[in-house]
Amino acid sequence: MASLFVLFRVKTTGEKPSFFTQPRLKLDNHQSMQPELPTLDHIPTQADIKATHTAIADLIHRTPVMTCESINKITGSSLYFKCENFQKVGAFKMRGAASAALRLTPKQLEKGIATHSSGNHAQAVARAAQYLGVPAYIVMPENAPAIKRAATEGYGAEVIPCAPTIEARQETLDQVVARTGATFIHPYDDYHVIAGQATAAKELIEDAPALNIIMAPVGGGGLMSGTALSSSYFSPKSRILGAEPREVNDAARSFRSGKIEHNATINTIADGLRTNLSEKTLQIIRENLEAVLTVEEETIIRAMRLLWERMKIVVEPSGAVPFAAVLTYPELFTGLKVGMILTGGNVDLEHLPF
């Protein structure tokens, strides 16, 4: 029988009003009700990440860190899973969206916030806007999962469809911003977003100290950059690894070459990791990571299934990629204490791959 341990801290700040009843903040008292966050034109420092973590506390859950005895026996290592699949909107993206939105001025917020995204970032920006009581405009490709579009609309956002290409996303977003005056929150190429994503690893390190290795999946690199920074600041003895599907191994190639590499196809089940790195994220990753490991599609599916069977938690393919790396390269992890971020749980249950 599997055993499951949950490590977490419970906030004792009192009951919060329901998110779905009314906006938590009003524009006229936005500045007074939230800790002030400065605009970041530099790689987030340790102090920046600490300040961000305090500021976004009301907009996020402190998600649990879980372990599983049977999975540890299978891998020969001690694995600590930071369960961002239990985060608001079902993914870590809430952290970065909250960090970016809270840095906007009341004048900027009056015109709303906008982004392009196929899923989790879209939901996070929409929910941040709903919390602040401002409009959200989300450009989503026509082939985005219906469940993610419905969730985004459920948070009150206006969803604007576009063709499923990077060029169409940007062109449509430019039109939306010109029409509305909304402020664009980039999914990852933004130091404010990176500072928010860094808080996940900060919590992991606090709840599971003395980790030998800290891991995250790599797509656009916002989470991996934040994870690398928090690991370097708060757990400097830990080794830092990234993981991505072999089918879209642009991050591994970029890590080696020092320039942004692109993929010929996006043929991976891990839809959240199809994006290329940016100059900001590549710099942080190259300065802090030991390596970016790549994994096969079937191992990603096996990792998802093991997490479901042994821990009874649903993790989307992108979130299972670091665990898939442990299954692929057991010799790198045997006998070690390994922390990893399960990035989200927004799976279409009608189309499970197992």
C-alpha cells in the first residue's frame, strides 16, 4: 500500500471573502491595501522574490509538498513534489500573473490587462483581473482546449480567438491592445512574472529543506528561471536541473549553444512546453542550471499514470516531465533528496492518454 505524506504550512490570517462574490480590491484603494511592489528592470533579487511572495499571498494558495513511499521505492530516491496542480486556476501561472498585475498603476488597471495564451496563463491573467475588478482580454488560439477556454471565460475575461500560430497570436493581441488600451502581461518574458513564479520554489525549499536537486519543466522558461533564482538564493547547495520533452528540445539546445533555438514541430503531449525560451529566461537558465534533461513521450505518460495510481493526484503532461526525467535517468537521482514542481493539473479528462 502506498503511503502519502503532506508537508505544508497553514496560513492563519483569517477567513478571506469568497473570490467569486466580488473583487477583493478597488482601484481607488489598490495602493493602500497591497504591499508596494517596484517595477523590475533587472533579474529579480532575493529581496525582490521575498517582497513578491508577501504581496501575492492573498491571490495564491500555499500548495502542499507531497511525498510517496512507493514512488520512492520505484525510483530509489526521495522525491518531494510541490503540488501546483492544487494552485488557483490549477497551475503555477497564478503566481506570475498576480506578481505582474499587482505592479500596475490604478490608471493602467482601469483599461484592463491582456495576454495571449492557450491555457493556464490565460486563466491566471483572467483571475487576477477578476480579483482586481478590472477587464481582461485574452487571445487564445482556435485549437486551445475547450476546458481552458471555458475556465477563462468563467473568470469574466473576453476571449478573442485567433489562428493557431505565434504570428497570429501576436497580431491579434496587438489589435486588442490598440482597441482597449489594456496592458500586456507576457507569459514568461517578464521579470515581474519570473519573480512570481520563483515563489513556488521558495515555498518548496522552506517546506522540504536540504534538497540535493531541485527541478522544474522548461517551456518558455518563466518557471524554470524563477526556480533557478530561488534555488540559488535560498538553497545554494542544491543542484538545479530542467526537463523538457525530447520532441521539443529547444531549451536543451539553447542551453548548449547560448542562443535561442527553435523546434521544427510541436509534436508533444506536453502542450505547455511547446514555447521557445526568451533572452531573459535563457540568460538566467544558462547562468544557474547544471543541465536540461530530455524525455520521451511514453515516459511522460508513464509519469502521469504513476502519479495518479500511487498518489491519487491528476497532473497535466507538462507538470509530469520532471518526474519523467527521474524515471529516464535513475542513475542521476539514486539516493538523493529531489524536489520538483508539478506545474498544473488542468487535464481534459475526456482525453486522458492512459
